[in-house]
Amino acid sequence: MAGLLLTIVCVIFIILTSGCVHTHPDPETGVKAWVTAVNDRNYAVVYNLAPLAIRSQMPLEDFTKAQENNPLLASGNSIESYTITNKSVSGDTAELTAQLVLVSYASGSSIPQKYILYIKFVEYFENGAWKVWTTQP
């Protein structure tokens, strides 16, 4: 009996140390892709970064139309940088809060204004990638 138990423990140890356990990439990769897509005004990429549960509720055309009034995507605005201030990962779900520095040019001004925003990202690991959506901080 002790020999069987020792064998089981050894097999589990080998599996854990050999990298056979499935791991996900850092969920910050989803935030990076989202920031890039927002700065590029690439609504299709932002939409496709969303989890399937979100995309199934709204077609791409409706999502794109809704972005016309999104202040983050206003002409001349860009996200200069971000810092992850909180990260919680559990299995296929992650929640990240990020501090974003939004650069905006006031109407007719050549002097940029910088604004600090906090955005909470909820991510789900689907089909080999982190799918990201924003929610209130």
C-alpha cells in the first residue's frame, strides 16, 4: 500500500514539475491588446477582444455605432500609458484595475491635457486568449 501511495505522489510530482499542467498567459496581455485597439480606433478588434457572452448580445455594427459617443475614442484622444493597480486571477477568470493616462486636446488647443482614469477589466480565457471587457472600477 505504501508503495502505491509513493508511486502516485511521484507521478503527481513529475507532472507538476514537467510543465504538463495547463497555464494561461498573463491576463495583462488582454489589457495591452485593448489599449492598442482603442488607440488605433479599431472597433472590430475591441469588439473581438470581448468575451463571447458579450459579443452574443450585440452585433459588431451596433457596437461600432455606439462608439461614436465614447469619450476615450474622441478625435485626438489617446491612452499614453497604463499601470495595473490590482490583479486577481482565478482559473479562467481575471479582474484587473488599471490606471490609464488619457491625453486629450481641448477644442482648438495645441496643448494636451492629461487625465487619470481608473478602469476595471474583466477577462475570460476563451479559445487560447484572454477576452477582455471593461466595467466600472
